[in-house]
Amino acid sequence: MFQVIHSEKPLYVQAGNCVETNSWIEVLSQVSRCNAGRLSTFHPSAYVGGYWLCCKEPNESTPGCKPCTA
């Protein structure tokens, strides 16, 4: 499962396996490279129970805690 961040909410995508996940991420990365509004950080986990699981931030709109690398 991975996230595609949109201006309003993250979109969670569940691929069939890790090869399919990597293919999706590669294609989406290629398409978004020229996006001037592309984010520089992301949350590698989900927002569940009132906080981000990765960094424990309670605000859903808090900027990501990890740099985007793709």
C-alpha cells in the first residue's frame, strides 16, 4: 500500500504485490517530476486514530516527516 498525496487528502493505493507497487510508484514519479506544486516531504505511514503513525503528529495537514526521493 502507498499514498498519493493530493491537495485535500491522501489517496491510499493497494497494489497486488511489491513489484506492482514499485511499477506504480515509478510511473507516478515520472509523471509528477515536472509538477511545480510537487511536495518535497511526505508521511510514510497512515493518519489513523487522530495522528500520523510515522511521526505521531496530531495535525492531519502537518507537512511530511520524510523527504520525497523518487
